[in-house]
Amino acid sequence: MKLENCPDINQIEAFYKSNKVFTIKSLDVFVNTINILYEIAEIADRIIPIKTYLDLVRNNQQEEGKPICLDDEFLAACKLLNLEISLFSAVYFMRGISVDFKETKFNRNSVELLSPVILADLRHKLSKPNEIRGAVESNTIQTCYARLVRRINLHTRSREIIKRIQFGISKQEVMREFGLTLTDFELVYRIAQRENMIKPGIRKREMEMRYMLNTDNHSLVQEYAESAKLPPQEVLNDIVEKFFMQLNKKKSKKELDKTENA
């Protein structure tokens, strides 16, 4: 069963102290591994090779300048997070926990990580470099890695992408600017809804219906929005609303003047 939240430090320390199965040399590395793995699993929407997860966790740790985890520290993190591991054609896979999860057509058999036979086999297979694996397995690991990185990048840049739409940039231009496919754009839209970047229930077509500003006006709106710490769309609507209020006042004054001069 999926955990609702990443375990806190007390839960991690309790697991660390009671653990008699996994080799965990550093609590700090273990905590870091859990946090990274949870973030990745939350974005993963498929069942993908477990080695893909391990490669991505270690890559993130290297980029952060942190020590990389041991195979056992990674497996212990999988156990604590209660992530579902399965076996198909001698390759171990792990199920993502994204709300966008889609079941695949393969019939994989779930395995119990604490089984001595399974754990020994997993340790052996995780230690094998990708370069000496079979062509199909190696290609699957690399393809899933690239796809998962793309999803993570979309989550990271989703707010920026939505802001461009709200600035009045057309969907097609935004897709070209960020190199998005239609599937990518659909994902960004779902993220925007879940994280309240757009109003609940707003339709994509409604979100995309925007008037184009010339460059100077766009810069003025953006500059004011940033200084006022308001969404550009809200600022623009406020400007338009005040403009028509002034227009109506002038119209009413003209009508009043005509009546008085009659």
C-alpha cells in the first residue's frame, strides 16, 4: 500500500535501529536516499526496472554532491517506503506511485523483498553494470530512465509553463518553446490542477483563450505583477476592469451633460 507521505526522521530512525536485514552504513545517506526515492516514485507512472530507480537516485545524489547509497541502503529504502517490486522474465521491476499511474500489459509476479532468495538475487542483479546486461534489459533501463527524467523536468518546470500560458502566450508557442508534446502538455495541465496553479474545474480551452499583448505592454504587465507579487493574469484583468469602469464613467458623464444642456 502506498504511503501517504514520506516517512519522517523518527520513523526512519526506528527502522534503522530495528533493522537486521540490510547493510546501512550511514543514517544520513539512508535518509537522503529515502527522500529522493520517494520523490521519484511519486512521479513515476509506470512499472519500470528497479535498476532505473537506483541509477536515478544515485545520479541525483552525485548532482547534489552527496555520497551515493549502497545497494542495500537503496533496498532498505524500498522496503521502508513499501514500494511494490515484481519479477518478469528474470528482471526486477518496481511500481510507481504517481496519481497518474497506468497499468501496463505485462503480467508480473509481485515478490517479497525480505525473502532470503529474492534479496540475494536482487543484490546480485543490482550490482551488475548496465553495460554487461542483455540488450533488451539494458535498453529498457535506459529508455525508462530518460522518460522518468522527462517527467521530473515537467514537474519542475510546470509552474513556469503555466505562467507563460497565463501571460497570453499561445499553447502552440509554449509547446515549441519548452519542446513539449501534446502528452507533455496534458501532464502539465493535470499538475497545474492538482497544485492549484489554475482554478479547479477550469477547462483547458478556457485556460488557452488569451489575447496577445504587444511586447511593451507585456513587459509593463509582467513588471507590475512581479512588484505587486500577483499573478499576471489577475493584474491584466484588473487593468481591463478599471479601464471599462473609467469608460462607463465618461459615458455616463456625457449623457448627463446632454440632459443638462437640453
